[in-house]
Amino acid sequence: MVYALRILPVVNLQLPPGGILIGLGTDIIEIERVQGVRQRQGDRFLHRVFTEEERTYCLGMKYPDKHLAARFAAKEAISKAFSTGIGAELGWTSMSVYHGTRHEPLVRLDEKALALLHHVGGTRILLSLAHCDTVAMAVAAVIRCDDAEP
């Protein structure tokens, strides 16, 4: 059997000017898993894992579990980018995912998480989210850049 080699175009992945990648994390989760926990634990799960901002956004959507799962994956990915996991140094509600003016996912950090960001030498977190009918995933990068705008 002969296979044709397909050359893909070069993708230009650039950090902001002066940017340095400090940490990278990713996570994928089955939406059904989040749906099951939400059905079993209800508000207890929602309040333990998601901020009010996230709950308001996700529960207002037609299919809230997709959006909850994407934010769950985002929190896991961010914790991996920090190399801490979820725990004493970084709690579930220390991070809140919201949308910017172009509907891009952004991360709001509480004081403890912001202190951790500065401790590891970061100035911002870049985040990408995706979901389909069955899974949600996220990729997070902790970066340091000269323009310290979040």
C-alpha cells in the first residue's frame, strides 16, 4: 500500500511580544460525566466547582452541561499549567471562565490564584475551549509577557 505524504502549511503560533511560556495544561471530559454528577449532587456540586458568574452563564444556555463541562476542563487545564492540580494552592472557584468582547474565553483569578500566577512568574493565562455532543476540552497556557495586560 502506498501512502501519500501531505505537507501541512506552517502555523505561526506566537506569544505576545516578549512572551515566555511558563506552563501548559490540557484536559478533556465526557459531558455525560458532568451531567451525572450534577444530577446526583445538584447545587452542592455547582457551588463547589463553579463561580456565580459561571453558573449564571452556563445554566442560562440551552445545553448547560456542555458549558459546565468545558469550564470544568478549563479549571483542570489551568491547574495543570500551574503544575499544582486542584487543591490547597489553587481551588475550584479560584478561577472563573468568562467571555471577552470577541467572545473569547478569558480567566478571572481570585487573590490566591493571582498570587500563584505571580509566584510562578506569569502575567496572564491563555485559554481555549471546545465541546461537541459528547466531550468538552480545554487548553491553558500560563505565560509571561512584557505587556502585562490580562
